Amino acid sequence: MAECKNRRKHVLLLAYQSFGVVFSDLSTSPLYVYKCTFSGRLRHYQNEDTVFGAFSLVFWTLTLFSLFKYVGFMLCANDNGEGGIFALYSVICRHAKFCLLPNQQAADEEISTYHSAGYSNRNVVSSRFKKFVEGHKKMKTALLVLVLFGAAVFITIAIFTPAISILSSVEGLQVRAKNLHRGMLVIIALFLLIGLFVLQHYGMHRVAFMLFLHIISTKFFEETGKDGWISLGGILLCITGTEVVFAGLGHFTASSIRVAFSFVVYPCLVLQYMGQAAFLSQNFSAVSTSFHSSIPDWLFWPVTVMATLAAIVASQAVVSATFSIAKQCHALGCFPRIKIVHKSKWLHRQTYIPEINWALMILCLAVTVGYQDTIHLGNAYGIACITGIFVTTCLTSMVIDFVWHKSLFGALLYLSFFGIIEIIFISSSCMRIPKGGWVPLVLSAIFMFVMYVWHYGSRKKYLYDLHNKVSMKWILTLDSDLGIVRIPGIGLVYTELSSGVPAMFSHFITDLPTFYQVVVFICIKTVPIPYVSQKERYLIGRIGPKPYRLYRCIVRYGYKDVHENDDYDFENAIVMSVAEFIQLEAEGGGTLDGSVDGRLAVVRSSENFGKRFTMSESDGNKESSRWSYPASGSSSRSAALQKLKSMYEQESPEFCKRRRIQLKLLDTTYKDSRVKEELLDLMEAKDAGVAYVIGHSHVKAKWNATFWKRLLINVLYSFLRKNCRSPSVGLNIPQTSLIEVGMNYHL
């Protein structure tokens, strides 16, 4: 009983928190819906039937899409509690062979959250349509392009949401200040927009609790005819922000969102639209400022201020959701390298991307200055929103067939019901393309093209690496010391390959026959699930014979995981995982409590992980008393190198501030003395230092490539590579420990 009561309290608390984060954009729509609806020829129909007919359309649109489709149905189509367009795509990819991500392994399917409860694709007969799509690569590419277009539309929405929300809120000032001209309103909106984006890096934790705004259809079309059909472009603005309801599911629960919307947000929105309709039926001349004009005089300024604050909150929520979309695109290899910032005091897994923030600010200011009017902004905004909703409908119908294993008829029924209604709205919106509606379509096409070019170039580069990787035979032809001089330390070699040795490594040791005492090939990859637990994150294996001291570590992240920002924590995690693998390998792979993929094993699933060592931690020159253990061994560096290191640390204070953890092997008896020797070598190498080795690639198309391929690779992809973040920034590699190896790629 007590547990049930606590659960209800938790749901109510999350429901309250969702008002500012999830429903803020949807709740600001009353600011401009009626103004945009009656902006065209519909303004000539000044009678009660037309006004209440418009309200009837608003009511049924809000009910069908926001209440029934998204809150009632779409929240069920989540990916382990996560929503959004990439959640739908990842669920489809896991249950059908549609995924174009590189390095997919059988071991990935053993992750505990890979298969949703009750929807495993094992022992289920695939539909004919599913088999058809799986057998055609072009269909997989078409699906990816559809998803990228949906993501591009969402980014475009993030440009128009702040512009239309804030501009429509400040337009209400004209109700009391009749002499306030249009240019001054635009300037006020620009200042608010700049403040919004400047303060964006502080996160959403400060605004998550802020407030939100507090069967005549047939006759309507009989009277208005074609003009009424064209007005649907304004009606659909009542569901703008509905996509955010599904995309924001990860911060809350489906139950909390349903409670908040069904019992608070939905009734308030219906009452708000009903109240405006009643006011307009008697004051049609005030349609351009219907929201503000319907406010009683004594409440005008408090409500106007509240509406402006609500518009700012809605804008910040959409911009933050755009950061999440861009991060997911980047994780799936469809977005140029960007810097992703996360702070522990923010909302759970909330991120901030500086490049996206400033780009959105510039574009948002540009469209505000360019349109200068809510009506024209609404024309563009509506097209973007309904297009994104239609993409979601298409993907959800695939989830019904491929994931939920319902009949193809059921999927087509869903697609037909909502798709036909959405196509009607789209056809109406297309009439507004010449009046500014073309801008979001152009922007979405540009964003989608950039993402696809990056995906195309990155995939071609990966396939080149895969084709030119060094075989195990090459490793085995060398003697036990690889024919090179081994120096103290650990070399972490970053590669996109999950098997074999990258050509970059052979290129390095061929030109400079010297390498580190221990070498770990690091492959950081994304798995099509939202999150991967720390226990299942690391796959460890061995390359070549044991004396070579070559290991492979595959680090698996979900598309919504936040990567570790502390490089030293990452180093320690790698070393601990390799050490555990060495011991488990000696004990026999059968003792693992996890999945084994050939020579790769999930080591952190072992109950003994981390219990075979003692650790001590120091921060600069201060030794922590919490841990107790001496150094694992003396450094193998010469006196000259030690002196150089000391001089460098004095010149680089930030290097001394890095946390240092040392490991000491417990007095454990091993059947094979070589196991203890290998562990001591590993810890001695860790104590000597860690270096990061990555490829510095120069990409060119082959001389006999087609014109379009040369254009994509030599011009567009190369331009994006030169103007995005370097790989070391995205991987959080310290510059002081970085080694770059030049490689030429002819794709």
C-alpha cells in the first residue's frame, strides 16, 4: 500500500515538472492560432458560425492528434522509456535488418535492454513486407533518409518556435500601446531571443517548474468552401509542440505525461480556445490580437508577462530538444563532429552544444527580421510541424508491423487514418508556400543534405578501413616483440574497426618501429539502444599471442548516452577491464556471467570485477587516505625522461591536477605464473603513462570516381571535415597525450 502511494506521488511530481519542459510549446499555441487561421480570405466570413466552426476544427485536431495519437498511442511506441524520431528508428532497426551502423556484432544483441519486453524478434515469422525491405539496400537507405529528414524538420522547428512564440507574445503590447510600431516590436523580440540563446548554456533545470498558459465543422466548410480548406494551415498550429511531448518522454514517464495532459493541459487548452472563440464571435475586428484583447483589463499586464515567460520557456525546451536530436544524429554517424557539454546539476542527461546554439540563434534572428509578422511565420511554422508529424506517422506504422508483430492491415489502417488527415493539412499548407512557407522546406532540405553527406563520407571511410585492415597473419609473422622497440607505457589506439588491426597501426610502426609496452585497440561505437549500462559497456579481447600484449576494447554507448568527460577515469576503466579479462581468461571463459563473442568478453558482468586489486587515489600532491596501496612498481623511464617529465609538470599545472589512481595486485596465487607477470606488466605500463593514438586522415575520391562522388567527397565532405571539431575533442582526448598518425584515404 505504501509503495503504491509513493508511486502515485512520484507520478504527480513528474507530471508537475513536465508542464514547463514537455507542454510549454503546445501551450503557447493560443497566442497565434486564431490570428493565423483568419489571416487570409477567411477574414471576410465575420459570423458566429465561422468562428465556432474554426473552434470545432481546433478542438478535434487537438483531440485526435495530441490526445489520442500522441498521449494515448505514441507514448506506447517508446524505446526503453525514450521517445523521439530516433527512438522509433532504433526500435525498427533492432527488430529488422535495417541498421546501417558499422561494427554491429552478435554480442550487442545480448545487452539486457536490446530487446524490449514482449517484443523480441526471435522465433517470430517475419512479414512479407519486412522481408522485402530487408532484402533491398536502397530501402534501408530510403528509411535512413526519411529519418534524417524528420530530424532536419525538427531542427527547423527549433528555429521558428522561438521566433513565432516570442514575437506573438510581445505583439500583445499593441493592445495597450496603440502607437507602438512594428519595428519596435521586432526589436523587443530580438533582444528577448538573444537573451534566450545566451542563457541557454545554463541548462533547463531553472525553468523546469515554470508555468504554462492557462459538430459545427461541416457547416463551417459549407459556408467557407475553398477558403476554409486553406485556413487549415492556421488550424494545425494548435498542435505545434506535440512532437516535443513524445520526444521529451525520456525525462519523465508515460504515466506522468498522460496525467498532466489529460487532466490539466488538455482541458485548459480547450477552455482557452473556447474562450477566444466566444470573444471573437462578438469582437471579430480584434482577431489579430484575440488572445490579448480577450484578457480583462485588470489582468492584462500579469497575463502578458506570463505569456512572454511561457514563450521563452517553450523556446528553451525546443532548443534543448534540438541539442538532443543533434547528439543522436552524431552518435549514429549522421552529423559532423560537435562539442557536447553536460553538467551534473542539469536535468538527467541534458546536454548543450555550443555550435548548434549559436547557429540556431543566428537563423532565428534572421527569420524574425525577415518575416516580422506572426502570420507569415505561422505559414512557415505550420508546414514544418505537419511534415514532422507525418514522418512520425510513417515510422510508427512500421513499428506496428515490424516490432509489435501486428498484421500489415493494422499498420496500414493506422497509416491511412492519420496519414490522410495529415495529407489534408499538408495540402492546405502547400497553398502558403509562396507566402513564406518555402523557407522551412529549404532549411530542412539543407540540414538533411548535410547529415546525409556526412553519413555517406563516414561510411565510405569506414568501408575503406575495413577493406584495408591488417590480417592476423601479419601479426603472427612477427616475432614475440613485434620486431619493434617496446617502450614503457600504454598506447590506446583508436579505430572504428571491431575486428582486425587498422592499417594506421601498421603504417605507424613501419615508419617508426617503436611502440608502447602494452597496446589496446579502442573501438568506440554506438548501439541502437538509448543507454548501455556500465556493467555491459566494455567488450575486451586479445589480439595475437599473449607475449605481444595486444588487446582489443570495444566501448559501447547508446545513442542517448553521455560520454565520460574525465579522460583519466576512462584510462582507469580500460586498464581495470583489461586486467579483469586477463584473469577471467586464465580461469576459463565459461566462468563469465555475461556474453562472449569469440575472444571478446563482457568483463564487468563478473562478480569479482574490481575486487582483486587495491587502489590509491591522489589529486596533485595530496594523497587520499581513503585508499591504501603503494605503487605497483618502479617506472621504467630513464633519469633524463623523469627530469623532462618533472619540468613539463611544472610548466603545465593542469596536468598535475589530474586525478591519479594506482593499482596493486593482491597476493593471489595463480596456476600459471605468466598470468601474474602479464598483470604486473599492465600495471607497470599504466604507471609509466598513457598515450592516445588516432588517425589524422586526408580523404579524397578515387581518380576514376564519378563526378557526383568526387563532388560529395572532395568538396562537400572535405569541407565539413575541415570545419567541424577534431576527433580528439569529440573523444575527450587530452592534447598533452595525443599522437596523430597521417593516413591517406582514396574512397
